[in-house]
Amino acid sequence: MCIFCKIVNGEIPSNKVLESEDALAFHDINPKAPIHVLVIPKEHVESFHQVTPDIMAKLTPFIQEVAKKLCIDKSGYRIVTNIGKEGGQEVPHLHFHILGGAPLVWDHRSADPHKNI
């Protein structure tokens, strides 16, 4: 069982922001911005590449509600999901990073400079 499934099951504690029947939002333990929250479906889905339209239809309004609860819905925020090893996915459970609370920079260069576009 993956770490996020253990969080969903209450086996590992988390600093919850919001919870619904289908999704959970909690603060990232290694934040990259003043606000850094993870949103996961409670159902185990390995990555965005495997997600169904039904799950996304539930996650979209949930993410919007999380942004509103965090008071970043008006100022702006970033949503990121990593897919697979080369995409930087560390936990094989679909999760969205919600980042905000300050102006965000974008610097996502490849570790291999020949792969940069």
C-alpha cells in the first residue's frame, strides 16, 4: 500500500486542509512555496496518465474549493502534477500540488541540458 493510501486510511497522520468522500487535501511536508498543499483522490490511481474522466470531474471542483479555503483563489496559484520517473513523480499515487501565497517563479530545466527546449 502506498504512503498516500495510508494517509487516506488514517494510518499516517496529515495536516488536513479539506476532505470529501472522494478526495483529500493536506499540507506538503516539504513545501516549495508559502502555501503548498497536495490533493489526492481517495481511490488509488497511479498517475494522471491512468486517471478517469469521472475522477477528474470530482477533483476539479474539490481543487477549486481548496484554493478558496486557502484564500488564494483570487490572488492566483499553480497546480502541478508529475507523471512517471522522468516527470518527477516520487509517489505512485495521483496527486496535485497546489502552490501559492507568493509570486511563483518557473524554472524547470532538465538535468540534461541537451534535453532543454
